[in-house]
Amino acid sequence: MSDDRVLRVRDTVSANTAVSRRTACGRRAADSLQSVDRRICRIPYVPRWHELLAGLFLTVITISIGFADAAAGRILLPVEVLGSDGTTVSRSVVLELGQAKSVRSLWLQIHGLRYADQASLQVNTSAWISLNNDIVTIAEPGRSYGGIGGGFSTLVMTLPVPKDTVVDGTNTIRFRFNRTDGFVSGFRVLAWNLLNVEGKKIIPPEAFAQDEPKTWTSPLPDAASIAAGRELWQTASLVASSLTNSPRIQAHCTDCHAQDGRDLKYFNFSNESIVARARFHGLSTQQGEQIASYIRSLSLPSPGRPWNPPYQPGPGLDDQPISSWAAGAGLAWVLDQDINTLPYLLRQHGAVISGATSNPPGNAPNLRELVAQITPDIFRPDGNLNPRQIPIALQLPDWSQWLPRVHPKDAWGPSFTRSEFAALYDAETPESETKHGRKPALRTLLSSAPTTDRDMRPVAAAFVQWSQARRVFLRRFVKARTELSPALTDQVYSTQLWQLVKTWEMMQEFGLEGRGAEPLGSTADSRTWCNTIPAEAAPSAVHIRAGPAGVGASALTNEYLTASWYELQILLNSGNHQHRDRQPVDWVYVTSQFHDLYVQTHQAEPLRLLVTIIKAMQSTHPRLGPDDLRRGWRPDQSVDPRIMISPLWAPIFKPLPRDVHQAFTASLLAAWMDKNSQYSIAQFLPLGLPPQVYTAPRAYGEITGGKVWEAAQQFRNAGVAAELVQRLQEWGIAFTDRAGRLQYH
């Protein structure tokens, strides 16, 4: 297909908030009355339509976005549809004679559809089509996570195109942001295409061009505007949303984001998106441009994009500078199905995967060909599997899902501003009624010494204190049996997210991600966090139960977010072989969440679960045995091999062919036995062993407690070699004999 099939691109925006990405010296496109006339007939029916109409007459502007690419006949991506209710953006494509009749559907990859009917599209002169789960077909795994309005921020979907809608010649696709829910201010179309009857894309890849952040300039590049933008970022009075009569809030931009705005620079939020959000919070277009100019002026790394989930794992991620780690491996490495993870898990024990030579798989691997590579070495407790390099089918939350909906000082008022929890962040709260002076605030501690000379041990301890302060603070408002309302859920969950965002801020600003070895020792990963705050952002961590009052007002989204934040904890700090009691990860509890998530999605994730089990096995120090009760190898305190043969967990392992499942079962059991055999039974059962105080939930089956030998027959039935089962039984006999003599139960 030749390039001349895309002859030109007409990129238009109708909104009162649009700003050109590439303007010279801050020049804006002129208003166009003709443009207003053309769009009056396309005004959506919304409440207060007469107000919208008046606004359009007064302020609608039409702008050519990315005109350099348009002049070359390329379609600019992404399509950012950001602004006030009714904002519309279009793209045009020219089809050759005879192509139109083969078109059957429109293929879309869209970021930021948070609720049904948030967006609409129009093909040429067709009726406007609202996007919701009943109209479009969502691709897996996004569909199983709730589709539009579910957990995933970016979705792939197809929309049938009525016959004769597409024509030979010029075709225009218009995208419209229908209305806000009080939180959202638009969406992005990351990619689109026309599909023929065979489901193949008609528009060739070379017809599209990506809008490159490196080409962006400040809307208002003069020093005075940049300084004004910095001042607005720190002090501007904001409203909660663009809804009528929205109240003023106490928080400023700097409070919910990184304090210096580095997150918007890091994830490359465009000028338009910054201006649109500024207007959403009650500022003017000029003030939004000043803030955008301030963000553009920051001399900081900017490898991310708003739609790429932070820290999304994938091959080659560790080959990038540590400053790029938070940008993640990109959406391309979110796999279509969990089973595609297998080759990447196995290759960590063979050839090193390079991001430059590895591409996301288009087809499922031939699993049976990989069986020979499944060995006990995969599960070796003294090893160090790198989950950062292993792609998964779980799309982690994007940066917008990190940001709190409501700041703690707007949620709790003086209860927060006077709290130790607030003071331990930056100690700038004069109203504090606590004795936090004995505990230096984290920002004070981190600012007190040059980055390379800082002793990291007090920093790690300070994060522990800050986590404890949050738990004490939130305990005033929610306890295990508290019945949460949707509003209270938002307040509590937003408080957790605020702490997570501020932790990211400090990890980036003070260069902490590459210094884990200092407090954690030689077993630490090359890049790691030194806290447990990612896991503490999980809804379940503060008793937000799945259901209508859960986060996202659904059990599915609540479970997705719990699973995602626990997954992030494993990626950022799984213990670094320095596990102590049930910190930084309670492996039994985290494993149980796989089952809870499966109940909601019916999407089995055996490979992501196996990676979690491996990291659980590898969480303790290689040289500390079971006689070290808090830090050593204690198989009775973690997930054990019985999970592989438990009837309750069988549906999650069902996608694995029988011989693959058998190989994993035998390998896990062998690695578990090999580690146990390094120590005497007396080390597992010393004199004076304190009674076990932790009881695993029975609802998740017999997957912990260490009495694996009791399942000997099930292992035989699963095809495990007789000699390995015999080893297990003999070890069990020795263990129970000593336990009986010492009267352990």
C-alpha cells in the first residue's frame, strides 16, 4: 500500500481551552468565526446547552495541531481530546478508489475512558456514537477487568462501522469529550485504524506520526511567565472541578503532585493537558499556559508518557538508566495473556533478553517445547529472579491513577494538618500538636546532606515511622468493621495515594532508587525502594472492601487496584533477601489476592502467580537458617508447594498444559526440599520455640504451614517422581517425630 493513500491530515480542535503544542514565542492561532459556524450543528445535547452555545460563540478557536506532520500527509498521534464538555478533535484520512467498501470496523486504542459515554465519535456524517461496553468490543485482558469504567486505563476496542459510512476519498473521524464526572477532563486516542472484513488494518503504519515531546516548546517562554507559572503551581487557589458551584479547595498543584511538578515533566504531559487541567480547577487559559511553561522549563529527565504505567515490567528495562525506571517498559509490554510470560521467566535462567532485540510476542509460545527448561533452579531460594524484566498481562495503574482525588487536608482538615503523619513528610505544619520534633521529617532529613554522602539507614527508618504515622492517623476514621460510604472510601484511599505520590517524589528528587544496597546490604537489588508504601496503597490495606463502596464503586476495580499495588511492591521492594517477619511483603496474604482477583475477572494468571511464589521463596537471606525465627528460612511461614495441587487453586493453573503444570509442581517441590535439607530438623524445631501467632485464612486452602508431606498422595497423583515424594515423606516423618517429642503442634 503506497504512502499517497494518506494525502493530507486536517487536525482541528473545537474547545475553549485548546493550545498549540508548537507555537513560536507563545503565538496563538487566530479565532475563526467560520469554524464556529461549522460546529454549531455538532453541539452535543448536554444540560445547560444554552450556556455551552454562548461559550462557543465567544471562545471557540480552531487550531492546526502538529502542522509540520500534517503537511507531510501523516496522521498525528495521540489525539488528545482534553478540555471542557464538548471538546472535539478530528483526524482525516484519504482512501483510494475501492478501499471504502472493504471497511467493516474502526479499531481504537484509547487512554483514559473512566466511565460509560464519557466519549463519542463520528465517522464523516454519521450519527455520534457514544462509547460504552454495550457498543464497542473491548479486547482482552481489558474486557475482563471491566472494560470502559474498569481497572485498566488504556483499552483496545473495535466499533462496527455502518455500511456506506466510509467513502473513497477523504474520511474524517471526530472524537468528542462528552462531559466530565467531576474528576476527568478528557481522554487520548493513542492509535486508530480502519479494519477490513478480515480484521486487517487498512491504513499503513507509515501514515501515522507520533507527536514527539522533544519538539515541544513553552507556550510562554519568557522568564516572567515561567516565574508566574512556578508561583501558580505552588500557591494558586483552586476549585475542586469544572462542575457548576464547585467549591474552593485548600490544596494547591504542588500538594497532590510532586512538589516541584517533576511528575508532569517526567511523564510528558502536554501543554494542552496542563492547560486543560488548570482550567478544570478554575484557572484561566493564560495561567494554564504559564504553568505549562514552568513545567517545560524544568531540566529533569522526561522518559515517560501519561499512558505508560509507571514501573510496568518488561525486557530491557534494567538496561535503561535508573532515571528511566519509573517510566516503565511501556504499554507494548503489557501482554495479551498471562501464558505469554512463560518464555521470559525461563530465559532469566538462560540467555539474557535485550530490550533492543526483543519484541512483544504476537503469538502464544509453544508451551510443550519449553517443558525441558522448567527446572528446580527457577525456584531456588538462594537465587534472585528479576521481576522487573518479566512482562505480565496485568496493566499497572497509570500516573493519573496514582494521584489522589482529594488531598488529605481537604479530606480531614485540621485533623490532618496537625498530625504527625503530615509533619513527618515536610515538617512545614506549624499547627502540629505532636512531638514530631524528635523525628526529623523526611524532606528535612533528605535535604540535610549531599545525595552521595547521605546515610541511607536513617532514611529507611524514617519511612517506617511515616508508614506507622499513617496507620495511626487513618485508624481514627476507619477500622476493620467500619462500614464505608463511597465518600469516605475516596478520602481514605486518596490519603494512601498522597503518601505514595510523595514517596515517588522523594525517591526521584533525592536519587534514592539506586541506593538500596546501603541500608539493605549486598543482597539488595541494583534498583529498589526502601519502604513498603506501594503495598500500603492497596484498598485492602485499610479495610476498603470489594463492593459498591469500594474504590471505583465496584468489587472488580477494588480487587484490581489491590492486586496492582501489591504487584508494584514486589517490583520495587520484594525484600532484597532481607525479609523480616511479614515485611516488606506478607507473601501468604499477597498470594491470596490472586484468588480474590480471579473471582472477579475469571482471568487466570498462573505465570504471574508463579513469579510471586518464586520471590516469596527468595525473600530470606541465603545464609540465615530456620533458627533465625524472624529473618531466616521458615517454610511454615510462607506459601508452600501444596498450592500447585490444591483443588481450590486448580482453576488458576488450568491454562497450563498438564505436562507444564507437572514440571512446575515437581520443580517447586524439589527446590523447597533442597533448601530444607540444608538444615537439621533441630534448627526448624529448637527448644523453646514460641507458639505460632499467625494463622493463614482457611478460605485459600492448605497452601501454607509447612506440613507439605501430608499431601504426598496428591503429589503422586500430579505426576511427581516417586523418589522425590519419598524424600518428602521421610523429611516429614523426622519433623513430626521431633515435634512430638518436644510437644509442638
